[in-house]
Amino acid sequence: MTTVDQILFGWAERDHEGNAGVRPLAHSGLPTIDRWAKRLQYVWATQDGQGDRTEAAASLVHLVFDDEAAVLRKLPSRNPHGRGGATLTHVLVGAPHAIGPGLALGLHDWPGWREHEPDGTVSRLAPLDLAGLEEAARPGLAALRERIADVPAEQLAALVARVLERPAEDFSVIARPDHALPMMTALLDITGPVSGRPWTFASRESTDKGSHQPRVVFLAARPPQSMYINQRNRVDVAETPPDTDTTRFAARLVDLYREAGHAALERIRPRTPIRTTDDVTAWQRSVPVVDGRIADVRVHFDVLLDDDLLDRAAARGTLTSVRARLTGELRGQPAQWLAGALRRWRRDERRARHHPELRDLLLHEAVDACLAGQGPDPLVEAVRDAQPPPAVVASSFRPQVPHGGLDLSRAGHRRLLVVALYLGLPAAELDRAGLLAASPADELLDFVGRYADRYPEAAHLVLRHLGDAGEGRGTARLWYDHGLLLGPVDRIAGGDRVKEVDCFRHLLLAAYGPRLKRDDAAVLIERAGVRAPLGLFAAALELASDEGAEQRIRYEISEQFLRDHGYAAPAPGSGRRHRPGGPVLGRPPAPPEPPAARPAPYPAGARLDAAGAPPDTAHAPHGAVPDPAQWGPSAGLGTRRGRPGRPDTVNVLVVTALALALIGLVSFFVLTSVR
């Protein structure tokens, strides 16, 4: 933590050496207190004007020495003994880069300034946190910038013109005391830093004589003549300066500052601090002037953050040109700035309803920043909360796709696709030939496994890209390593059987190509297991290349159907355990089998062989269905229902009846012929 020390100067009674006067009364343990006492005790720790009001009489001073800087608040007061003329000076001391002019100006109304002399019991002050002072100075500096409107433009232009004519010199400014701090703020905002000469100031002094004077000393009136040789440039802002190019340039700078604020000056100011009049001339030539006014050719970002600027731009009818300048520039702003602007331009905000074209532009630029890889997670979340239209996300996504397609093995390409989908990219944008041509199969399979839940339509199209690429070496093994993606495909399909079959069709095309052979079908069936959905086998049946593969797949389908409904157990040697009524992905679970509904182990009326089993199922386990492929062409009804040569009872009765009928018919014909 960076700290700032404190010193409190005030009137002190005679000490043991008989010395009385203004000297340090308390401090925060500053090691260089003696050096600061010599610097400030007889010059800057005293002040006149005791009869003025406190808030008007207080003077703010910023000083910089070689290795230290200080901001002082000098307040005329009465000491505890009622003696007038004593000055209470509260000093904050730190490094020059910490105690700058902006911080000093912003602390003009800081509530931590001492208002009364100590009663003698306080001799130690606590160091202050620099971060806390910087936070307290921001609203104070903003308040001074708002007070610029109270300062006549011609007086501010007169001061700026004199400074631009001699940028490296010192100035004594004769102006109203209440205008001093706003004018110093404007001078700092307009001219910026000056090389080698930090801006220091004193806001309310009666003289500009003495050692180590600030660069700018504000005087309420012109001091009386004296024999003291003063090398300072005195500027009476009430006097009209001569009409020169520098004066006109200064007037234009002031007009731009009052209209567009300090950010506009930062955009047109030279990158290097001005040092000489030649630098000022070069600056003047670099600024375009249109109709006697400086044209801010850079982007008016502040219209998105300042409602007053937005209203003025709308009243002047310049929003169209502002929008044109913002296009392509907003995406380059810091992510924190873009996120803050998006929060201000929510859909239900008044400014967004009145100027929807600016909100659309901001949203489009923020989406571009996210997809270009520049947007960190907070910006991505802010853009998603803003709900960009899918068409906007799509128009930003297309230019980011490389000519050869996305390679999901590269972190940047994968992030592009995931962020685009997260922001609302329509899944149909992935239905473009060659979009994922550069992505290896394992990355596509991994993407489907990871994002099928969040983006099922996109995952479906990724599978199509995988299938369109054709059979790949090792793709089948990778697919099996991912568990055949049974779960992700089930989530993609969402109960749609046609989509389920389509997903597995593309997976099979990537694993085995357009023709599924018998051996590949056997491996597929073995790897799929009892939990495989029928959609997998339906897709495999479409791609079966020969009768053997088709027969194995049909047998597996029939066996699974019977097994799912509780009519059959796994075939011998299948290596699968029977799970009656178990759920199967892609279909509703079968109802549990009632205990009393056990199927008969063999058809009713069938005879048993010597082993006590039907002849065609003697070697099949209980409940199994014989393989129809093993049935021979001669396997008929008689062969399967009884043994050859041993007719059953029904056959004997039928033959006997036929014989009796034949004998009766023959007897009838014989008797008729005899008569």
C-alpha cells in the first residue's frame, strides 16, 4: 500500500528556546520533516486575508521538489488563544508521480482537511492511503470541470493563448479567486503535460514573489510595484489579447473543450508533450478546422457515456456522422469500457429507445470484440446479457472463420465457435460446406460430447460435417473410446427417431465409410452392448454392404426387441447379461414383467426328446429364441413336430377315416353294377 504523509503547520507559542510563530504542530512520522519545515515554514505556510470567508479564503497549493511533491491547503484561522492572523496549513507529502496536479485539484473539497488548530494534545497524525485519496479526488475534479461553464470563454482563451505562446515559462494570472481552480483545471486539460515542467499552482495569493514559486500563481489583483525583479509572465484575463494565429487556435481549443469535454482534447492533443512554440505550431497544423471550428476527426466515444453530449449531438443533427465515425472503432476500446457502455445502453433505457441505431452499433462492435478473441469473460457475459440478435452474431462470426475452415484443435478456433454459440449464433450457420474441414475427427467427437447438452442443433451439424468428411483412419476406435456417443446423441435427438438415425448414420460413415461389412457389423454389435438404441442398428442396417452384415444386424434388432419386452435372454456367447425390462437409450423403458407371466419354455403340444427338451431347442438356454439362420431348407412342420416314422395319434385317426370312406365307396359301386 502506497501511503501519503501529513504535516500540520500552525501558530505555536514560545518554546524552550523562546521561539514563537508558525511551525509544524503535528505530522505522521515523516523522516524529512526538518527539510519540509525549512521549505514551507516562512513562505507557503503563511497567508493573508484573514477577514474573508473561510471557503473563499482557503488557498490550494501544489509544489514539486526534486524527489518529493506536496499539496497544501492554507486556511486563515484564529488560534485557541484568539489571536488573529495565524494560518493553519495542512500538507500532504508524497512522491511526485503520486501527488500530481490532477490529484491536488481534486482534493480541493476533500473532507479530511483540518479546519481548526489542534488544542496541543495531538502531535501525531496517521499516514493516508494513496488509493483512498485518488478515489476521493475523482468527484472533486469532475466538479471543477463542471464549473468551467461559469468562467467566461474569452478569459479562459486569453490564458490558454499566453501559455501556448510560451509553454515552458511561469505565469502569474490575475483573475477572480473563485475562477482560479476551474481555470487551472481547464489549462491542465487543454495543454496537457509540458515536457520537463510539471504543472504546479497556487490558487489564491497576494504576491508572486519569493523562492520556488509554482508555475501558475493566481492573484486576486495586480500586486504593487516593487524593486524586486520578477521574471514571471503576468496575465490579466480581463484584457483582450492581440489577434494572432495562436490566439485563434486557443479560442478554438476552448470552444471544443467546453462543448465536448476533456476527452475530446485528449484525442487531438499531440502524443508527445509540447515543449516549444514549434511544437505548438505543429499541433495547430495537425488539427483540421471546419467552418471556424476544430473538427474532432477521431471518434466521439463520450456520446455513449454522457447524456448531455448525446442530447447536444442529437439537437445539432450530428448523430449520423458520429455513428459513422464510431463504426469500426468501438471494438478497439478496453473491455471494461465496452462492458460499462453496454450496461448503460440496455434495451429498456431511455437513451436506447430514443437512439436504437447507436445501441445496435455498440452491440455489433462488442460482439466483434468478443469473437475477435479480445473480449475476456466479463465482456462476453455483458454482451450475452444485452441479448444481441442472432443475425448480428452471425454477421460477426462469418468474417472470423479462416479460409480453410475452423480447426477445433486450435484454442482460438474452438473459442470462436463456442463464444459465438454462447452469444446466440444460429445453428444453421454451421451448415456450410468446409466450415470444419480442418478439424480432426477426435476434436469433432470431443466437441459433440462436451456441448450436446447446451447446443444440440449445433452438435447435430458437427456430426454431419464428420460424416461428410468420410471414413477416417482410426475414427472407429475414437468413436468407441467416446462410448459411441450414445448419451450425446440421445440428447441431440430429444425423442426424434429420424434425427437419432441421422446422427448414427454420420458416425458410421466417419467410422466405416458408406459400406458396413460383416466383421465391422460384428464389432459394432459387440461394442454397442444391450443399451444401444435401435436407431444405431437402423442406421447400420442402411449401410450394410452384404447379406452377412445385414443378417447379423437384423438378428440383433429382433433379439433386442424380444429382450426389451421380456421374451428372450441374451444369445449364447454374447457376453451380455440379461437385464429384463432395462431402459434402452432412445426408447421408453419396457414395463416390468409380471412374475406369473413367464413364457412357456417350448410351444404347447411339442414332444420332448430323450433329454426332456424340444428337438430344436435341446441346446438353447431357457427362454432363448433359436437363430433362424440355422434352420435348414428341409426343416418342415413334420420334422420339427415329431420324429420320422412314428406318426402321432391324429395322423392314425385321419388315415383310418379315409380308408373306411374309401371301402364304403367301392362297395356302393359294386352293388350298383350287379343289379
